[in-house]
Amino acid sequence: MKEIITLEGLKKSDYKPKTIREELADNLKVNLKANKKSFSGLIGYDNTVIPDVERAILSNHNINLLGLRGQAKTRLARKMIDLLDEWVPVVKGSELNDDPLDPISGFAKEIIKKMGGKTPVEWMHRSERFFEKLATPDVTVADLIGDVDPIKAATLKLSYADEKVIHFGMIPRAHRCIFVLNELPDLQARIQVALFSILQEKEIQIRGFKLRLPIETQFIFTANPEDYTNRGSIVSPLKDRIGSQILTHYPHNRSIAKKITKQESKKAILKSNNIHIPELAFDILEQIGFEARKSDYIDSKSGVSARMSITSFENLVSCAERRALINNDDKTFIRLTDFSGVISSINGKVELVYEGEQEGAEQISYYLISQAIKTIFPELFPKIGKLEKPDSKAPYDKLLAWFFNDNQLYIDDCFNDEEYKSTLDGIKPLSDLIKKYQPDIKEEDKYFVMEFLLWGLEANKKLNKYRSLEGFEFKDSLGSYISGL
């Protein structure tokens, strides 16, 4: 097709004009019949969001993706490029991407009338057919729709009444393209009103001009429910003109969340070739996000982005890498003490309510890590009951007795691997518990799980854990309390 460079050659081919919505729907039908995924890389949406998007495309609808931060709304919109035809013809020099067989602009109609079959044709790749705009308070009608260009009028010596003096905005230039308008509620209400006629009647109104341009654009809007109260809202008549409103969501379980983090943390994964990462570390990272979304200290309306787990994982790997560089170690492994390095990633990703602000962002981050460990703890070790019979022997009695006898455990952030291992191996009851309840554990995961057991006991208020500038110290909770008296 790319060998066709004139209108005459295009007419002789089997090319037929299609609207962008017909194009998207036809290519989607082909994928559905072939059981081929149209939105690869979007994990956790196969049975929820993606079927809704596919139905909207088949219905030729404009789409509003409504969801909290970090729910892949923009990525989903960008993936729709893959459903476009790879190449489409346009009239050469046309600023509105005119189809040579179905032109809409005055420029294209005039050149076709003048040159006929010799009208030059060029081909546009689907990667060039995507427009994206972030709705900010300074966006104007001129940016989106267009305005009169006085310089063009003066240069061409035209009257302001002549349509040729119009400078088209982003939406007309997105004819036959996908146009994504992010954070729609942030757009001023009077600007939203300007979209009415384009969505419904395909008319453009610019300073008195009423142009009937059949612009074929696939509109994708994204919106965050939080914005409805904080910064603005979508005006009702505009919502009425958007065909489908689709709700996005966070991962439903840790398994899906882990897949997303591993997919999005490619650089950290590559960097971790010499850093062993236990699967349990991924579980804790993801559980922190789940704990944050249900915590009373965090504003649930604001949401907790999936980016928190991604950046936390990157910081976790960097924490181990930094320690290995300090100790000149070629290889190392993730420790639970390394999770102090993810605090900075958590702090900027959650919106605290008043009670959370009173506690402090850093304390809330440590609390979320502790809650994540407490939730996962029963999956590896016997659950710690609230009430235990006086004569009964609890699984952790020997370990707790070790701490009760004025023993303390200190783990420095910069211990080399040998120091770290020998410190944990020095507590025989701890090693015994691992042998009993995790007999098949891999050697490279053993010490992470040993430390996890200590953190789990602290999370269940059986031990005390203190953070110093250099590391963590574990003490008996009751003994520490009595000595404090």
C-alpha cells in the first residue's frame, strides 16, 4: 500500500474509507475470533475491565475510564493503538489527516478539486495516530478546539470572516486518531461545555464560525473519583454524551499484584542478578499496599497507587545493592531489615487522614510493614492466639524465654552476610522453629524467614523491636517493661 502515492493509485487499489471506530471494532473482531489478546500487559483486568472496554469498542462508544490513581487507566488507553490499522492514507500536507477518498477540510477538498487523480498521498503509521492531553486549569478552548490566527490572516491577506484564518486545536488535528484527555474533572466547566458539539453533532464553534466538520476521533477520557470533590467534576451533559463509563480497580489479590510489580520493575529485576530476592519479600511488599488501602490512618478515597509497590521494590533492591557495595560483596540477599529502605517510597504514595498526620508519615509506614507481616505470619507459622492457657506450651515459648533471660538481638543495616547469618544462628530456639515449621525451606531463603519470624512476633506484641540509626534491636517485651519500671 505504501507504494501508492497518488489519489488515482489509491482508487485503483482495494482501499475503502473507514471511520476510526469501525477500524478499531473490525480489528478487535479479528482478535476475538482468533482468541488473541488485544490488551497484553494489563494484568488483573482480563475478566473485569477489558471485557467492558471491548464491548464499548464494538458499540463505537467514546469511553470514560473512572478509577483511583495507579490503576493503569492511561496505559489501557495507549494500548488501543494496537487495534488501529498499521498504515492509513492521508492527503499530503493536510493538517486534519484527511482521508483522500473522504476529505473533510477545505484544504484537502481544494487540492483534490485542483489536482484530481494526481493529488499526492502519504501514509500515516498507527503510532502517529495517538494524541494525549493532561487537563490542567490553564487549558483553553483554543488549545483543544482552535482559534482565529491573526498572523495567518495578515500573511494571507484574508478577512477574519474567511475560514482559512482558523488555526485548529488538538482535537480537529486528531481526526482519525485516538485522543486521550487525562484527569477530565480538572478541566474547567466552561471548557467541558466546548466539547458538547464535537461529541454529539461533530460541529466546531470558533469565535462565531460554525463549521460542520465530521471529525472522526476516538475519545478516551480518564477521571479520578477523588477529583469530584477536591478539584472539580464532570458536568452532567458531558457525561451524558460519553458512551461508556468503565470502572477500573486495584489488584484483587497478592498473586496478581506481584505479577504487575515484576513486570513494571524491569530495571530492578535486571539489577538483582546478584541479589537473591525471596518470594516472601514480594508477598510482604504487596501486602503493604493492601494494608494501606484498608488502614484507618490513610484516606481511602485517595487510593494507594500500584506504583507504591513498584518503587518500594526498586528501593528494596537498591538497599541490598548499597550494602553489598559497602562490604565489597559480589552477591547478597534481601533481608527484612532492608525494608527500612522502602519507607521513603511509602511516604509519598499515601494520603494520611488527621490521625495519620498526628502519628507521623514514617511511623505509619513502619506500621504498614508490621501489619503486612502480621497478616502473612499465619501462612508460615502457627497463629498466635490472644489468650493462651497458663499450663499449655506455646510454640514460641523457648524463643521468647531466650529473650526473657536478658538476651538481646541487634542487626546492623550494614552487617555483611557472614555477620548477619552468625547473628541469627546464635539463637538456637530460632533455628529449631525454622526446622520444625519450614523444613523444606531453601538455604538462600532461610535467614530471611528467620528474621521474618522475629518481626512476626513483634507484630503480634510478643517482642519489642527498636529502630536505631544503624539497625534494629529486638528485646523481650515483658522484661523490657519490668526493667523500665
